Amino acid sequence: PSARDLGMTVTNTPDVLSECTADLAITLLLMVARRAGEGERELRAGNWSGWRPTHLVGTKVSGKTLGIIGFGRIGQEVARRAHHGFGMDILVYNRSKVATDVLARCNATQVDAIDDLLPQCDFVSLHCPGGAANRHLINSRRLNLMKQDAFLINTARGEVIDEWALIQALMFDMIGGAALDVFDGEPRISPDLLQCDNLVMLPHLGSATRESREAMGFRVLDNLSDFFAGKTPRDKVI
């Protein structure tokens, strides 16, 4: 509203970071399923005593069911990797109807409500917008709908998850684990999150590849060039 009141033009940088953010979502999914963070911490602390059959037993990913909340560019790229790379079944919740041909690319099924999706999934990955409308979209009630051994992955926005509810779910083993690239109020991190061993955390690395960051920068320059040439910038938001 302030930008509109001041007559400002606002642009963003879509498209160019979808693949790398999807790659990171899959990275987090694999890390939390296979307890990679716990394993690395153990090694670095010098506490590994050698191979044994019950050590850090994780969860198989291939063939499991992945629920995707928000089926835009990034959500679709995650589905493509999960289905064609790991043979995962894909369930989708999206605010609007997803075209049949888009769903067919990954043999995905769209459900009508988040509450319908959560109980069916072994993994749930968030790719919805942030903001007031989606603040605490994943709350204690919805965490209770997840399977006790299911995993939650968030590369969207930190405020989408009620972090206190997530902390409770992790500490009391109400879900299998979680993996976060974004946090509510980042870079501040709740000290209680740091105590959750069944949680993988990364410092907002979704688009952090040389290729994506360069493409984002050039997209900014293209928008500026259009603006100062009197044209409508290609990525105009306001």
C-alpha cells in the first residue's frame, strides 16, 4: 500500500530460482529422512563408534507419498524430481484448480483441502506464499493430522508454520521430523528449535547458487532498463 501511495513501481525476479529452490527442498527431504544432520553432528563431535545395524536408522524415500502445498513453479519442479527421480506418489493442494495436463506430468492428484492431504502423506513440502493470509497455516491442529512418522519440509516462508506448535510436535515425537530453510522472524532462530535433533535447518539457501543469483541480478537489470526506457517492466508487481 505504501508503494502504491507513493506511485512507486515494484518488480520481482520470478522463474529463475525455481529449479534451485526445488533442488534444495529435495535436499532437505533426503537429509531429514536419512538423519544426515544427526550423522554429521556425531562425526564432527568425534562420537561415532563404527557401523552397527541399529545406528541412525532413517526412512526410505523412494515410493513414498509426497504432499505439496502450493503448486506453482517451485512446487511443480519438486513434484517432477520426486515422482520421476524417486517414484513418489504426489498429492497436491493449491488454492486454484490445477490444469489436468500439469497434474498429469507427475501423475499427481489434487485434493480439495489441506486437511484432506496431511493424513495421507509421508512427506509434506510447503511452497505457498507467505504473508498474513497464510500465517501459521500449519498449526498444532494440522500437525496433529499428519502421520506420526511423517516429515514436514519448508522452503517457502517462515511464518507459514507456527514454530511453537512445531517445536512441541518435534519434542514429543508427534511427527517424524522436519526440515526448514526459512524461519519466522529470521535471522532470529528460536533456541528451542536448536534443541530438536529430528530437525534439519539451513540458513535460507533456496536460491543460493551462483547461477540463480546471477540470473536474479540480471532480471533486476532488465526490469530497471524497461522502467527507465518508459516501458512496463516484465516482472511488474505494482
